[in-house]
Amino acid sequence: MTVMVPSTTPALITPGQQALDSALHQLGHAAEHLGLDDGLRTMLATPRRSLTVSVPVRREDGRMDVVQGFRVQHNVSRGPAKGGIRFHPSTDIHEVTALAMWMTWKCALVGIPYGGAKGGVSVDPTVLTTRELERLTRRYVNEILPLIGPEKDIPAPDVGTDEQTMAWIMDTYSVNAGYSVPGVVTGKPMTLGGSLGRAGATSRGVQIAALAALGRSPEGVTVAVQGFGKVGALAAQYLADAGCKVVAVSDVRGAVHAPSGLDVADLRAHSAETGSVYGYRHADAMDHAELFELDVDLLVPAALEGVITGENAPRIRARLIVEGANGPTTPEADEILAASGTTVVPDILANAGGVIVSYLEWVQNMQAFSWSAAEVEMKLRDLMRGAYGEVKSLAAEKDLTLRQAAHVIGVGRVAEAHTMRGLYP
Ligand code: NAD
């Protein structure tokens, strides 16, 4: 069977298309390694369901804007679809498809019974009022309602969305159902059935992966973090708590550098108050691009895709990169980093803490039960360390990078589930 896989024209490539190209490249390598047949490869390269919707939004001045929204379910062979919702101006169907595909491999890699999905709206949430954001969220959810549900597809926060967004989604879905359905989203506020430990779960997972990959005491290890949002800020905090010296961080507005180490808690307070790390007076301002080239031990990209490229990879001096973000490293950069001996702990492993605790939140919701913070943390650690150990062993055994090994495991499990279920009809 041959089906056209989306292809791109280099001259016109968007960040979303670049992300999808990267995801397909990674899948291609894993499929080759596993010896998958052409039909299965094509099935895994194409999303199961893909919905594009128009979302009309009433602005405060009475105008109506219309933005595009998406929900993609990449694969549901291993369980219900799972994945975040992103509000960002450059989000498009290609980016959402790539992110959904990575979710499929991530859930399989850490052994949780989900398929992969992602959603997004092409909008800049920072220019909307809270009421506009609420109307936008509710209308978008209404449009994707046929796809989502606690047994079908469970959204979560991503770039530009948070627990308030999840509360509106839960309410919109529940009003339509006629009763409260907390299990339809994860990353909810505690008062609506959120889980202890979910807010910091992705960052805690990044810390666990980084400490495992360091293989030595974290005391004094120098760190630079790109992105100071939900993932980056707490990853910086947890790494500092473990003894690392966080010397530089950035967000969309600026980057700050303090060679003797940043007081991360104080910087988080500054960012919470002003909306940015920019202007923090106990550090020097720095160019965004410079952060990647600092002489640090550990680099944590925790913002968007495609930021470590063939262009800047040769100048990266960190020997360890732990991907808090999804898809930050292009395949071309991967090759350069592998050749220079830089270890990259890939996104589908390093940032899996978020979906692990989302899964735990969903299990608690489905049982109308709650676990203590210590129980959640213990389960998170077990799954992260188990997955890290499996990836590391396979990489060593087959002479693969950690990304290649992680994809071989994730893709292999999905292919196996699909093969065992058989093709309907
Ligand atoms: P967020 O919206 O909370 O934060 C994003 C951060 O990136 C912000 O600080 C923003 O200012 C910064 N940023 C944007 N463009 C930048 C640029 N050009 N340079 C520097 N900083 C820039 O989003 P988040 O939830 O922290 O997600 C960050 C990444 O982590 C994304 O790739 C997301 O898919 C991934 N991720 C998130 C979760 C989660 O649980 N939230 C889980 C797994 C993976």
C-alpha cells in the first residue's frame, strides 16, 4: 500500500512543517531499525484523525475575530488519545501533527496505556483579555467536542494554556454532558480533581532525567535553560535545589546571565510579578542566541521546536542537553551533536513526567479517588527511571543515540500493539 506522506518545499517551510519533517525523519529511522513493512510505516506516519475548525471569538470592543483550531489524534492502538492544547500564533496543522506523533511514542516509551494526540489554536493568548480567552477556549472545545472525552481523547496544558484553561474545558464538556466529567482533561486545578504533583511533573521529570544522565554529583554543575514557563521555570528550580548552578535563563522577551549562579526562586518571583525574566537586576542581560553557546555543563531547551539547528549546533559547548521542550533539536543538529560527543536526552523521554502524572490524575478521576503527593512522586520516579534505564541499555547495546533508542522502543511498542490487534475489517 502506498499513501502520500506530507512533503514540504524547503523554500516555503514553516516551523510546523519543519517539526513534522523532524518527526517523520525520526520515525523513518526507527521503522528501518525495526524492519517494519511499508504499510505499517505509512500508517504510523499519518494521523488517525485530524480536525481543523474555525473558532469565532467576540472581542471586548464587539468585533468578531476568527482563528483556526486543530485537534489531531495520531494513534490510538494502545489506548485513548492523550496530548496537550497549545495557544500560539505560529501553531498550524503540521506542528500539531508532529506533536501528536511524539505523544504516541512518549506514552508507549514510558509504558502508559494511551495513544498520542495534540490540539492547538493559532492565536496569541497574551493579547487577549481573560474573558476573550475564556470565550475562545469554550468555543474551540465545542468545535472539537466530537473527538474528546475521558475514554476517547484527554487534553492537557501546553504552551500558552494552563490550569484555568483546563477548568474551562472541563466545564464546557461537563455542561454538554449534563454532569461533571473531571476525567476529560488533566492538569486541572486541585479543586476540580487535579492531582497533587501535576503542576511540577514535567519539570520534575526533566530533573530526574538530567540527574540520571549526568552520572555524577549535581553539585556545581552549570546549567542554562531556554524558556521560563511552566516547564522551564520549575526545571531550573528543581535543578538548583539538587545543587546545580543555574547561570542563564531566557523567555520570549529576553535572556539573563549570572556566571556566579542565579537565585532561581527570586527570579521566579520577578517573572511572576513582571511577566518576564527581562529586567532582573541581579543578572546581566544577554542575547537570546548566546544562551545556547554558553560554556555550561547542561543545556535545557524548554520553549519551542527547532531551536537547536545545523547552524548553531557546532557552537554548543554543553556536553549534555536534556529536552524539556518537544522537538527542540533538528535531525541535522542531532547528527552534529552525536559526532561531537554531546549527549541528548530526547524530548519523548526527558519531558514525559507531564504525561505520566496526567495519566495518574486521570486514573484518580476515573476512580473518584486521590493519592498523596508522595505516592504520585514515587510512581513518577519509578516510570521515569525505568524508561531511562531501558533507553540507555538499548542505546549501548545497538550503538544508537538516546533519541534513536527511545524511538525504537516507542515505535516498536505501537507497531506491536497494532499488529496484535490486527487490521479492521
Ligand atoms: P509555557 O507557555 O508555560 O512556557 C513557554 C516559555 O517559552 C515561556 O517562558 C516563553 O516566554 C518561552 N519562549 C517562547 N519563545 C521563546 C524564545 N524564542 N526564546 C526563549 N523563550 C521563549 O509552555 P510550557 O508548558 O512550559 O511548554 C514548554 C515546552 O515544553 C513546549 O515544547 C511543550 O510542548 C513542552 N512540554 C510541556 C509540558 C507541560 O506539561 N506543560 C509537558 C511536556 C512537554
